[in-house]
Amino acid sequence: MDSSSSSISSSLEILIATSCVLVVSFFLLKIRQILAKRNKLPYPPGPKPWPVVGNLPHLGMAVHQSLAAMVKTYGPIIYLRLGSVNVVVACSASIASQFLKTHDSNFSNRPPNSGAKHIAYNYQDLVFAPYGRRWRMFRKICAVHVFSGKALDEFRYVREEEVAVLTKALAKSNKNGQGSPVNLADLLNVCTTNALARVLLGTRVCGDGEGYADQKSQEFKEMVVEVMVLSGVFNIGDFIPSLEWFDLQGVASKMKNLHQRFDAFLTKIIDDHKINAASNENCTGSKNSDLLSKLIGLKEDVDGEEWKLTDTDIKALLLNLFTAGTDTSSSTVEWALAELIRHPNILAQAQQELDSVVGKDRLVSESDLNQLPYLQAVIKEAFRLHPSTPLSLPRVSVEDCEIDGYFIPKNTTLLTNVWAIARDPSMWPDPLRFEPERFLPGSEKANVDIKGNDFEVIPFGAGRRICAGLSLGLRMVQFMTAALIHGFNWELPEGQVIEKLNMDEAYGLTLQRASPLMVHPKPRLEAHVSLYVGGTTGVVVVGGTTGVLIDDGVVLGGGVVDFVDGVSWSLLMVVMLVMEFVYQLHIHNTFTTR
Ligand code: HEM
């Protein structure tokens, strides 16, 4: 080899070596930068995740309870890895306020999930819409036409009529003290569903017109509850994307099936409405125009642009309002009444207040509510101990942020454990005790409201994605509870004692009672009062839904349940490891290990 070629080859070697050093240095630098960033701020504490499934096995059956129990070990901000998804859980008022107030704009989206995809028209609804134009349009429509003070007042007569129907049904069930016990949840559900349906659609959708449940109301309630239950299941496919296709729990297929039934129900209602509008009929005798009539043909101005609603937009919105607005309210009333039955002194005091304000010769009306501070305290206490969505609805961060000195990366799902927050012993003396007095003037929590301003009790969430139906939900819960306790004394079925009334929780997205409240209502007003029913009736017939809607696999009480039914755990782990490994090779995963 001559000297010139040897010098070329040595230059080449130097070049290659230099390049290698540069590339390695670059990567080392990057890794150092990432580590330095992470080292500066630690992640919040949390249980050690398992390979692939992460902390999913730590969630147990009642997720809100398992997460609340972790506070003792890890404190009020807990970091989890569920499959490949980063999750942070807020379990104290101060942490929740940092997420939902200080960093609200960063957490104003919902994370992707199969419910939004398969049930809620592929995110075309309000609840799961990304924070932006579409979401603003839906919120504006609801705020103006359904939840504003003016809209609520316009439809007050509807709620009063439906509550009167409920009262009459309860009075009739008594049958001179000989009747069989009433399943209160069924009747409450008919009441809330019809009160809402008459505002949204201008017609009742369920019940026999006398306040009792019928097959349709049963099916409708089951559809709503199934939405809540399915949405509350921690679906493996949402957390381990490589397994989404396998639908191990059968959740996605149940969601698709449910979507079809709900869609058929809503399509028929819209078609009927268009026909009725064309023939200028109003089958219900509604005094005011319902939301659906307003939505059909509505052209909204959103951010300076005109937005014409499609049938899918309308169906997605109605689906949200029915599912978010019925079971939440009726189950809260059921919990409230169960607490009052367990605490006869509190019930007596609330009845005394009602008697002194309303008397005994008429039904309570919505306009009385402002003069009933003790009743309002009872309702706050019921919301505190039994928030209908114990983990609120999830949010997701759009960028990295710092909360309470911890690093929260972008794309982290936020769960706000409103159930644990409202039972925090450092904020609530004797937190498990049902004690409305804590909200009365002169008491420590006298000025605490439940509308998203005081983070120690936030049953409706907080921040810009706070419950859209707060005003209606709160009014409905207060009014129904007032009517129940003013109109009746309550007895449990023979053989049951109040001390042993089952207060266990079942878990879906909403907090149901594990066993329904069965009761004997004993009218306490003049007979002519509780048997009075004003207004008009009109029940729309919506066919096509049959069968047992909550079948095996996903049942009330299911959190992370049954997802390995019939498959051995170890075999599944191997399959999951392989699938996840293959998946990670192809897809960029934003997660960085703790
Ligand atoms: C007892 C009654 C109710 C409770 C406890 C309740 C609770 C909640 C909670 C915790 C959220 C999530 C808030 C957040 O992310 O911070 C929510 C959202 C929502 N609720 Fe309610 N709710 C109730 C009644 C209603 C009613 C009556 C309606 C409508 C008829 C309704 C419609 C909605 C909608 C549309 C959202 C989504 C808001 C958005 O993403 O912007 N809710 N609700």
C-alpha cells in the first residue's frame, strides 16, 4: 500500500470514528437531557406497575375505593401506568384544584376511549368532543335552550307535573297499607326520564302514564345503565392498544350493539318529530317548544361561522343528555332517601321544615326550594357521600406540566376521585357520618357549595368541562327529594331493619346501589293532595329493544372484571407480552419509564 492510499484510509477511519463519537454523544446528550428533566421533577408516587398490564390489576372491583385506599401509602396524588397509558389520580381538594383550576386549560380534553368511539358517534358528541369549536357549539346550545335560568323556568311546569305523577304512583302503591314494597329506583327513573324527555323531545318516552315503570321504561333505563356500566369498565383495549382488536372483555361488541339500539331509538324519535312538525301537530300539548324542534333546522353561529346541525349531531347530543341526565339524578335521590330512612331524626327535621314552609294541603313546588335550607343541606350531604360519578369523567393533558412539585407528562389521563376527596378526614370531621348540619349556617362548611368552586366536594366536577347539566340536575334532585319526604313517611319491607339497610355500592361509571331500595311509602298529606296529578300525558312508543341488556361479562358491580374469563392468566400474559412487544416495535409510544 502506497503512502497516499494509507493516508486516505486513515482519514476515513478518523472520519468514521468521529461520526460514531458524535452520534453516540448526541444520543447520550439527549438521554441526559431527558433524565435531567425528569430528575429535576419526580413523577408522583404510585404502586409499582407490572409488565404490560401496568397497574390494571391494582384497581380491583370498585376502582374509586381501591384508589382511595392507596392515599394512605402514596399520598393524595398518585401516578399509575394502566397498560401503556399514564394516569394520575387526584385524591385531595388541593390537588384537584391545581388540576381543574390552575391547569384547567391543559386538562380540558377527554382521553380516547372505546365508549366515545363505539357509543358516542365516534367522538361527535358533547361529552367526548375535543375541546374546540364543536364542543363550544354544543355547550352553547345546551346552555341557552335547556339549562339557562329562563329555559329552566319555562319547563318548570313539566317537572312539577312529572313529580306529581310520581307522587300519585307512590300514594297508589300504598293500597291502604297493604301493598307490596316499591322499587323506588324504577319510579324515580321514569320520573327523571320523562321530565327530561318532555324538555328535549316534547313527549314522554317511558312509563305507563301513571308513573309506574313499563317494559319500555325498563328497557330505556337498562340502556342508560348499560352505557354507564360499559363506560365504567376499564376496557383492556383502551390501555393496551395492541389488544384492542381482541376485545377480551367483549366490551366493544356490547358497545356496538348498544349503540345500534340507541341509534334506532333516536332515529325513530327524530323521524317522528319531523313528520309531526310537517303536519303541524304537537302530540303532547307542550306549552313550549322542545329542544329537538329547535335543533331541527337550527343554524348556529359558532366562532363567527354558521354551523348547520346534522341528524348525527342531534342524535349524539340527545344521547349525551339522556345518559348523563337521568340515572345520575335518580340514583342520587335514591341514596338520599336511603340515608334519610337510616336517620329518622334527620328525616323528621326535614319534614318539619317542609311542613312549616309548604303546609300539608298542597304538594311542594320548585319555588319553595329556596326557603328550605335544611333540605338543601341534606342534598349536599347526599352528594358528598354518594357522588353519582365517583371518578368524575377523565381528562387528559395536552402538554407537560408540574403539579405539586411533580412532573406530569403530556397525554396523561387525569382521574379525579371526587368520592375520596369528599371523604377526606383532613377536610371533613367524622367523614363517613351522614350529617347535613355541617352545611348549616354557623357550621364549618356553611359556605361550601357543590357547584365546582369548593374543591372539597365536587360531585359535578369543576373547570371548563364541569357538568353541563348542573343547574337542572341539582334542581331535579332537590325537588324530587323534597316531594318524597314531604309527601310520605317511609318504611322498609317486613323483616328489614334500618340499622341493617344495605348501603353497599355497585360500580359502573355511576354509583349505583348494590341492592335497590325497596320501600313502603305511607302518605302523610291529605289524600286529595298526593293523588292530584296535573298536566297532560302522552307516551311515545319506541319499539325494537328487547332482551336482557346487562348480560354476563359486564354486570353492575364490575370494574376490572372478567377480563380473563376462561383464559388462563399465564397464557394470556405471554400472549400480551408478545403482542405488546410487536406493537411497540412499530408504534411510537410516548410513555417514558418511571
Ligand atoms: C346528579 C346529577 C348529575 C351529576 C352528579 C353529574 C356529574 C357530572 C360530572 C362529574 C361530569 C364531568 C365533569 C368534569 O369533567 O369535570 C359531568 C359532565 C356532564 N354532564 Fe352531568 N351530572 C349530573 C346531571 C346531569 C344532567 C341532568 C345533564 C343533562 C341533562 C348532564 C349532562 C352532562 C354533560 C353533557 C357533561 C359533559 C360536559 C363536557 O364535557 O363539557 N349532567 N356531569
